[in-house]
Amino acid sequence: MAMSPEKQAPGQEKLLLDYMQRLEKHKDGRKVVHLHLSELRPVNRRDQHIRTAASNFDQLVSSLDAQVFTVKNSDIFVIYKDTSHHQVETLVQQVRYLFDDDPLVVEEEHSDQKFATWFDAEEDFDTVLQSVQNMAQAARKRQTEVRGRMDARAALKAKQEKGEPLTPKVLARIEVALSRADLSNLVRRQYICRVDGQMIPEQIFSELFISIKDLRETMLPDVNLVANRWLFQHLTTTLDRRMLAMLTKTDSISFSGDISFNVNVATVLSPEFQAFDNNISAGRRGGMMIELQKEDIFCDLNAYIFAREFVQEKGYKVCIDGLSVETIAIIDRERLGADLAKLIWHPDLADGGDEMHERIRSLVKRGGPDRIIMCRCDNREAIDFGRSVGIELFQGRYVETLIADDVRRLELLKLKRRIERSEADNFLDGE
């Protein structure tokens, strides 16, 4: 027998629906407020904004005077005792302050769409229940679609791994397609941050790169790109040149602040790089870093030295990318004349013993804490280990999480200041 939408609804929608069904026998003395945060502009309804909004009600939840549900579309439902109504009104007003520059708030008086809708649980129970049931059904539908996409992605990955090998003929066909395609939507940005002992990130610069994973899924579903390492290297040269073209045209992608990008040595020595360089101001070059893979460097060391000297004379910085637990001791950044190096985080670094730790600590101390970047940091262990050996610069998914948390902290601080200004204004008006 097929399950009902209500029973299949996932996450917060299901919890909200279950709560509403239990509330039917205890709805006397209860109220509901529905915050329509799904109507905010996308820039104002990022995860950290929604978490900040919901956290305003934490004290009421702790005191068992309310239950809060944040559903998938970012709306928030607060079900509370009517004895807390005045407090909830104040909290909703504080959340409104958080988004006071959004059209949903600015234009509320002249719009049918309200920031919040208030209900009496006893009088409006059927209306609220119907709304929650609709959300639960929509959530079930979304979950089915997501599972379908995940299954399709898993099938695609398996197909790629067994797919058509990357041959010279296939590569030529791919390069023709890439020359015509708009790759700007495949460009990703990841920040390199200095992280202090309180896990507060300071953004130093960002790396721009074309996502190979997304490229495979969108343009090359039948091709195993890594079947031939050298042909794949040739393909990355083509992608390098497309990246240079996009960086030259500022209307293609936005790249504020200092940036780095990964290219091959052959690309640095190509006419395309010369054309790129001709379109970059001298001042801008100082804020750009060129990342070169260690394999590419040692494939032709003389070509690397020539390319490195060429770009450094122009004002660019050079970074050796891809150092690992196996190569950190044998590849000398200073002897290669590079400005920085990236060390790939792996638990083996932490488990390598005192001798390895002291070796890394010595390398960092000799070059300085801002000369080595710990990259691919997926958890706090990477940050803690890096800091223990003197590394201060980090990159990876965990760092992106720290950035999001810091944004949330700043949003809360901004909200606090707005509330304080509002209270001060009210006090002056009362005077």
C-alpha cells in the first residue's frame, strides 16, 4: 500500500505536521505565527540568515513556551502559548529588523504579501493545518525529485567511469565543443583564509577554478576524462585558456579582491597568456597568483623556471599546488623560487609522528606562516593540526563553513545594534 503524503513527508515539514495533528486536542490557549521568509530576496534568505532568524526564538523553546519549525522553503512557523504573545510579537519585530532593507518589509504596507501571518490555533486550526499539509505534500514531491536526481547522478558517475575513453579523436571533439560553450556558470570560487584560535576566518584571497565534476556532468556524460592522464593534461590546457579569456572579460565572471587560478606551465608560455597579461594593469597583477601543479613543474623543469621568472617579473605570485604527505619533505618551495605552496590535508599528516611534525614546523618557520596553505580542509582536525605546526592559511569545505558561521555572527551583531537603535529612538520619542 502506498504511504500517504503526510507519512512520507520528510524533515521539518513532517515534524510540523505531526505536531499540528497532536495539537488538535490541545489547541486552546495556543497561537501560531507564520514568517514568510521564502518571499525574501535570495541574497537575504541564505542558510545563515534563516538560522539567525530562527535562533531569536531559542529562549521560548527552552522554556517550553513555544515550538519552532523551519521548513524547506525557509518559512518559519512558531506555535506558542498565548501567555507569551507579547514576547513573540517583540521577537518577530526583531526578525523584521534583520531584513529591513528587503522589499518584503519595505513594501509590506502597500502589498498583499505580509512578512508574518498570525493565527489563533483554536479559531484558525483548519486553515493552518491545510497549509501545513500542503507543505508536507510539496516536501514529499521535492524529496522524490531529489532522490531521482541523486540516482541519476550515481548512474552517470558509474557510466563515466566505464564510459568512452579519452582518445585524441574524442579530445578534438571535446575541444571544439568547449570553444563554443559558455563556461562561466562552471566557474567556482573558494576562499583562502587566515584562521585564528577562535576559529574566526579572515579572507585573504580566493581561488577561481572551472569545476571538472560539473563539466563532466553537463557536457561530457559519456566520457571518462581521466582514462588517459596526458590527454587529460592537454584538456586542462584548453580549460586554462578559457579561464584566461573569462578573466580578461570582466562581464563574464566577477572576481573582486586578490585571486589565484590554476594553469599549466605551457599555458603561461602561450600567446593566450600574453594576450591576457596585456589586458591586465600592473597594479592588478600584484593581486593575482598563478598555481602550478607539481607534476607539471617536474615534467619540464627548465620550462617551469622560465615561466616562473617571466610571471614574477610581471608582478604575479607563483604557488606550487599539490604537495602531499609524501612530497612535502622532498619538494623545496624556496629552491623552486615559488612564493607559496599548498599542502593537501590528510590525516596521515597528524598521524606521521613527531619527526614529520617537526619537519613541517621547520619548513613553515623558515618560510613564514603565510607561505604554506593547508588545502582540502574538510574538518576541524585539519585546522587544529595546521595551527599546531605554525600554518595560518587554510582552504577547503570546513573553511567555507567557518565563513558562513562568521557571517551569521556578524548578522546577529548587526541585528543587536538595530534593536538597540530602535529602542533608543523609542525612548527619545517617549521623552
